[in-house]
Amino acid sequence: MPPNQPSSLNEPVWVMPVTIPSAAAPIPVLTAPQPLPTTPALSTSPQPVVVPKLEPPPPPGQSPVAPGRSGNPNDLAVFVTDVQIAGVAQDLQEFGLQAIQTKPGGQATSGQLESDVALLLNTGFFTSATVSTRPNPQGVSVTFFATPTIVRAIGLPNAQALTFTATNEIFRDQFGQPISPTALNQATQQINDWYAKNGYTLARVISLRPDRNGIITIEVAEGVVGETQVRFTNRDGKSVDEKGQPIRHRTQDAFLQRQIKVQPGQPFQAKVAQEDLQRLGQLGIFETVNVAFEGDARRVTVVYNVTERAPRDLRFGGGFNDSLGLYATVGVQDINFGGLGQRLGGTVLVGTRDIQFDGRFVSPYRETEPNVPGYNASIYRQQGFSQVFTDEVNLPNGDRVRERRQGVGVGLERPIGNGWNGNLGFNYNNVSIRDNSGRVANKDSLGNPLTLSGTGVDDLFSLSFTAIQDLRDYALNPRQGSVTRLSAEQYLPIGRGQVFGTKLQAEHAVYFPVKLITANQKDAPPTQRQPEVVALNVQGGTNVGDLPPYNAFILGGPNSVRGWDTGAIATPRSYIQATAEYRFPIYKFIGGTAFVDFASDLGSNNDVLGEPGVVRGTPGTGLGYGLGVRVNSPLGIIRADFGFSGQGDTRFQFGFGQRF
């Protein structure tokens, strides 16, 4: 018996040697199988160190015995008045008392005490254990003498994300010290916190198993991705139709899988999944995108639920106007051409006075396919009333000024670093000024030139470059994020007019989600309900060198300062413009907005050939404010604004899409 350990000099006295029956299995400190959460926003609560209620292993060659009984008929049971564990700290005493079968108020036999010694050793918390009894008038007192395990090392048999560097830092103060259930509980909490901090929202500690050599084996479930799936749903969130068949879709499965960076075999990370959701949302082909999980915390199936927007939009129309006369029109728009997120659209107008058309194809750059640039092409022939040469000053024959533009353009797109995408394009644009009969006109009624060439026709060849950083969560109707655009267009002195100049523009918009009227409402996708957002926009631009007057900036109108007519503030060489909007939901797919717009020509209204803004008496600076309604429709967002100008005028103006 170890020195300084009391023992009874009276019968009965049992002292058990430090031996472990070979049939005994280690007792886990913590066992916490976890169900898989259904959302990525996990709460990883720490699990306490618990001792399973296990029957003690029988000694070799014997069958299990019930507490208070012995397999040996000569092994008498005695009444136990109290039980203690000596030689270890208080929390380890409490842990050991929970592990053993001998309890105060019960009965014990020598066989049971032998099994209890084995149980203590099998926990891995003790390197040695013996037991002694002392009789008292009511029965016997039982004392176990134990030596605690010294923590020496950590084992991570199934961890991929959790590193030894992290665990060694967490257990740093425990190394070389007696093992402590309290300290292990704290370490479990710290490991779960480490997982949460690093975005492993499905990961957690399953068990801690020490052994008598001082090695603590940490078993974790890190939410390793078994597979990823894309599941198409309808607007009700169901993945099957009324006949029980999967929802039909156009988007190619292989194309969507290329947009997903959550990979099988890797621990699930919320940040990567969030980037996937943002990437899928920015495709512009889905109404809603969310993620769900199937399986358990050890092996998880990540399911991306997507609801497709109506991919095609076919429109027919007709009417009469001064430019076309009696006309018919047909337009088609496909936002998911070929099921690859490509966009193809066009419109044809056939009238008694003119034929107009435009067509455009866009294959956006995908960061998941870095070696394939995005590309686009367009062709157009359009004519309409000039927004620069408005009807305050007309042509010498009294007709309003009309602009006819026809041309082509091609472009390439790819990232240029730090979240920016660049677009390089080449464009040809033939611009002619015409009267109501389609005849070319070179001057207005005041004798001011209408084109740079002086002939009424200019050829514009240009190289353009645009850089965009888009951090919005949803491009068509953002709830949060920002977007920045920088552009430069260099005109080349080729053809009529020999235009040689540079146009520079910059724009920044930022979106802040607020909860002024929706504090108690659950967020809904922006296609189902208008978000509550404060949106700010500032932009400006200038022209250096040659500037054909019809290419001057246009200040005022539904896409500039609302409450003003188009171009009524200025048609300058340079400008600055700012807008603030508060957007809020009204009812389901209907939303509202309160807005303030401002624009200034920076004193450049008279620095344009022919001074079109000056001769029309535009002020150069203007303020507009008002209220508007937004309606989600199959055609997109329909915008209606009622604005007040700084001069007291009011206008009701319509458009498609958000103002910015």
C-alpha cells in the first residue's frame, strides 16, 4: 500500500491492486452526437463533460454482477455509509464518484469494489487506484486512493480544419498538470468557439478521451461535405410539382455546379457557402437562392435551393408616333440563353416612316472559369427626339430635332484584381441629325451647329474601358452592399467629324439595410417583397477634347433628377450628381420610396459646341424630391415616381428597374 494512506486494522479490509481487466473498454469523457442544423447560422453550444452510466466490466472469467451482489457466494455484501476518493482535486473526485457503482446508502462486495477500481482506471483520468474500507457502527466507509493522470499530449485523429497549433494553445496551461474535468469543459468550449470564429459552423467536439499516458484524444465532427446538390423549387418552395415530378428548369446542372466552391471532402465553411449564394444570386437568373443541409454533423449534404426567374420575355406592341408613324414592334429577351446564364435580346420596330432595331448578346465572365473571358456584342439602329436639342429651339423648318444612331460594338470582360472586373470594347456609332421627313440637318433655327463635322453626320470610332466592383447581394434589387463603376471612352479621329476626345465617368452606390418599419418581420427575398433599404448614389463625369454637342451629359429627367423634364437642368461638358433614397415595403410585391436628387453642371453648360443648354435657358443646377412606388412584375421592377422640382414644378415619371 502506498505510504501515508490510512487503512483499517479491523475486518473487513480490501485493498485492490492496480490492474485493469482485459475486457474493460475505455469510458469516454464526453459523448455528444449532434443532429445537423437546418440553417448555416449555427449556434455551437459547449457540451459538458459527462460520464455515461455504464455497467462496470466484469473481471476476467466472470459474468457481470449487480451492485451489492458478488459472483462469489462467500463474498458478503456490507452496508456503505460513505464513499470518498482521496489524492485528487475536488472536480476529479466528483467525476470519479459518478463513474463508480458504489454509492452511500447502498451495499458493496469485494467484487464490486474491484470493478469500481477498474472503472476508475478505465476512464483514463487516473494512473493508479486502490480501495480501502473502514468499519463503523452503521456499516463501512469506503475510500478510493487515486493518482490523477498528468496531461502530456493531444491527439486529433479525424480533424481536418482543427490544427495542433490551435489545440496546443488551448491546452497550454494544462500540459504537465493533473487532468481536470473542469478544464476539459473549458477546452471544449474554446474549441467550439474556434470553429465558430473560423466559419466552421457545423463543426463541434464530439468526445474527449484521455488515457493513463496523458494523451487526450479529441474526436470532432467537422461537418465534412459529402456532396453538393442543386435543387430547383417553385415559388412555394416545393421541389416537386402537383404530379410529384421534379420542377422543370432550363439552367444546366453542370453550369451551376461550376459556380459552387463548397467541395466534397472539405469541412463546411459558412463563408464559402455565402460566397456561393452571392455568386448564384449575381447570375440574375434566380428569384431566390438559399442553402440547406441533409445528413449529420460528421457527413453533410449541402443543398442549394434555387427558384428560376421566367427566362424568356416576349413582347408585342404597336402604335403611332412622330418618328415612326404607324408602327408594330416585337421584342424578345432571354436572360438564361442556353441554360448558361447568357443573355440574348432584341427589338424590332417597323413603321411607315422608319425601321429600327437593336440586338445584344452577353456571356458574362465567371470567376469559376478564370481562363474564359466574358464577351458581348451589339448591333442597333435607333431614332428619336434629341434629349439635348429639345423643342425650345427647333430646326429651321420648325421640325423638332431627331437623332439617328446606328452602329455595332464588341467587348471582352475579365477581372483586373481586388474584386474589380474590367471590360474593354470597340465601338462604331454613326450619328445623324434629321428632321421629321428623315432629311439630314446640320444647324438649328439659331444657326448653331448640330454635329462636329458641320454636315449633320458624324462617325464615332472609340475604344472604351469600364471597371466595375460589384459587392451587392442582389443586382436587380439590392438589400446591402455597394457597386462602383469607372469608365473611359477614347474617340479616334476616323471618318466624318474626325472626333478626337475622351469621356470620363465615375459612379458609386451603397446600400444599407434598415429596420425602421420591418423590425418584427422576417426578411423575404427581394423578388417577393421590396426590402427596407437606405440607398445612396454619387456620380460625375467630364469630357476632354472634342465633344459633339449631342454627346453632352443630360441632367434632369427620370434617370437623373426627378421632378424635372429630361435635360431641363443642363446639357454640360462636366457634371456631378447625387441621390438619396429610402426604400420600404408596402404590401408583398409592392414597395415605396422617398427620394432626393441633386445635379450640377459645374459651370460647364456653356462649354459645349453651339451651347445647347445655354440657348434653351437651363439653370445648370437643380434639386428634385418626391415619393415613388415600385412593383415587382414578370417584366421586372416597374418604377413610378412623383417628383417636385426646385422651381416648384411637378412630374409623374415612369421607368423600369430601380433608379440605381
